[in-house]
Amino acid sequence: MLRDLTFIEDGNQDWLEGSAAHINVEKLRMVGQVLLEVAHLQAYPINYSILCSASPLVLSALQSEIGVPVPENCDDLLHDLSCALVPPKTA
């Protein structure tokens, strides 16, 4: 969404061409749509049980790149689920 806002800002003029007195209403409409989408997504809490069932790569990306907090026990939970699906080999 930040990318959308950046492209809207950089790719559209604030004022209509040929007139400094007319606001570019289409640009305002596009910004408003993105902000409504942000407000809609913020209205629902994150379901951590779904996050815990994601792969470790996804979890690490969420934690480091996006900053979404991941519950402490996800590694243990993922390991237990993995062992349930594919039992470890015994030597």
C-alpha cells in the first residue's frame, strides 16, 4: 500500500494541467481508496494461529522485514507439526 501511495503521488500532478486553480480530484480519489483499504485492514486483528502454521521463511520475513510480531512458540509448534507429518529417522 505504501508503494501504491508512492506511485499515486509521483505519477500524478496535484493540479490539472494548464490551470493552477483546479485540483486533480482523480488523484485524491485514488489516495482515498488506498486509505480506505488501510482502515479496513486495520479493523481486523491478526490471527496468530494462521501465522504459526506458516513456513519458517514466511515467519522470519514477517518478523524482520515487515515488523509483525510473531508468537514465541512458533518454532516449537512448527517442529512438532513437521514431526507429526514426517517422523524423524532413527539411527
